Amino acid sequence: MANTEDDRRPKYQRIADALREAIESGEYGPGDRLPGENDLMATYGVARMTARQALSVLRDEGVAEARKGAGVFVRAFRPLRRRGIQRLAQQQWGSGRSIWAADIENRTLEVDQVSVSEEAAPDHVSTVLNLAGEETVCVRRRRFVLDAKPVQLSTSYLPMTLVAGSAITEEDTGEGGTYARLAELGHKPVHFREEIHSRMPSKDEAQQLNMSAGTPVFLICRTAFTDEGRPVEFNEMTLDAASYILEYAFDA
């Protein structure tokens, strides 16, 4: 490591930066194995703990991933560009397309876990949906897997008084999904509000999303409103932050 002003950075950080530059330059491509602890110790003349910390930095950033018994590899998964505005346009779900079609291009998307139930509304959901008394909600829980990588957990809440007996209460809601079915029921969503938070995942979330240690999640809370301003759906989405780029394109 050269003796420059940047050398005031911790040694492990300098090693991590050098490896990251090598990845960005193409010296190490997606799926390639990075130098191991022994290699880094010999190359940089550092202790094992320093080498381990350097590799840990790249794993925590989502740049690399550890494979048990094999080493640390450049992350092969290409982040999903989530187009926050285009995906909710009526031309998407109104024409029978999934809102995911705005994001995934020709990649393979699977919903491998789906459950639908009628439940008492949690307090915060009852508040958002303006529910009265003991009014129940239809709860739709799903896990989305892109290119064999779990990327999102989603839980939608809809007033049962609006959706009872409709395809929304079934696992397969049909072409256009929930929003198309709401429109058929006379409750077409025309306005959406999303709030984005960042936090560390729970143990269960990390397991379900197969996340590397130290990687945060995005929590996106979306409320859908009718033209009259009535909230008809509240959706809590937990996203593996290392698997996403959040894009919002709009006119000034």
C-alpha cells in the first residue's frame, strides 16, 4: 500500500477500497472469487483480523458475498431498478400488466410464498385505512424472488368490507393484480403515497431474504387512495437494500 495521505485510513479500509476499485475496473467480475484472508495477509503484510475486516466491509456493502467453505465472491446479482412512479401508472395495471413489469425487463420474477387471510387490523393499519370499530382486513403476504434471489417481502391490508368475495381474497388476483380488481369493484386507486424508511432487518426478514450480515432493508409503506380520497390499501414492503436502486423520474 502506497504511503499517501489516504494512508491515514485504517488498513482494513484501504484494502477494501483497493478491492472495490479492482471490482469496478473489471479485474474481478460478477461471481469471481476475491483474494482470501491468507492472500491479503501476504500481499499487504497485515494480520488476519485486518484482512477479515476488509472482506467484511465489502460484504456489508453488498458488493461481495460469502459462500460457506468456498470464500468471498463478487456479488453476481444485478440490482433491480425500481421505477417508483412508472410502476404505479394506471397504464400498467389498467392494461392487465403487473406493476413489476415496469422494473424487471426480461428477468425472471416468481412469487414463491403467498398467503391470504382475514384478520383484525393492527392499530397503525386501522388508522391509515380509517377503519371503524372491529372492522377486519384482508391481509395478503407475499415473497418476491427475482432471478432466484429473494428481494422483497410484502404485506398488503385492504378493508374486508370492500373486497369480500372478490379475487383479491384469493391467492391469484388475476391480470392487473389488486389494483385492477379494486377498479372493477368501483374503488379505483388514483393516488398513491409512499414513505421510505431504512433500518436493519429482523432475524426472520434476513433469513427470508437470504441477506448478508450487516445489510439494511428499505421499508416502503404505500397507501392507495380513490378519487374521493378514501384509502383502500396499505402495503408494507421490505426490500433487501443491496438488491435495489430506487428511481423516481418526474417533470419539474
